Amino acid sequence: MAAAMSRIRIRWTNSMPEPAEPISVGLTNEVVVTVTDAMTPGHVAAQVISTPSLVSIIEGACRRAVLPRLPAGHDTVGTHVCVSHEGVALVGQEVTVRAELVEVDGRHLLFAVTVDGPRGVVSQGTHRRAVVDPSRFARPN
């Protein structure tokens, strides 16, 4: 007996309110982070920043760049990450994350990102985020 196929309806709207401040190309954010033990890969002995930790701090820097400019109650979520991991930063060293908004397409945002450490470039690439209303993700009671 074939399983019944259910259909899900998705309603897309253009009801996002105007932002508190303009979100425009050229917006930047810089964050300095000290590498901790919790940011190292668990599967190797090297006490260096892991790729997942790099992605996390990149996402945070991009999010914080636009958060004050979003409509009340809105936030952003990551939708795509394309970054290298080409250098190292050891536990106790600082890395500087730089995010620049290079494209705005409606609620979709594209950032150019770099992470620099004491030995030079640790990571570089792009990160995409989308502006969302988190209340739309709430589970019904």
C-alpha cells in the first residue's frame, strides 16, 4: 500500500516592516575574539581554533552588524557559508573578524568576511543571512 503524500502550503509574504535604520551596502562590523579551549577541535591535539568555531564567530559578527537596524522583533539567520580555513590561531591568541555587507536583496544579505590572527589570514570568504520574524517559527501550543 502506497503511503499517502501530504501537501504543505507555505505562505510567502512581503509584510516585513521598514527597518529601524537603513540596511545598506558598506555596513561593517569588527569583532575581536580570544581563542579559548572550548573553541579547539576535539579530534586533534592541536590547540588551535576549529573550523566550526570560525563559522560561529563569523556568523555572530555578521548578525551583530545589522541587528540594531532591523525592525522590532526581527533577527537574521544564516543561510549559506563559504569560507576558507587557511591559517591558525592558538588558544590565548586574539582573532579579528571583519564583516562587510556587500549585497542587499530584499531580506537577503551577503557579507564579505575575513578573520585575521597574529600569523595573518585565518579565514576569508562570504556569508549569507536572511532577515526573519522569529515569532513565525514559534510552535503552536
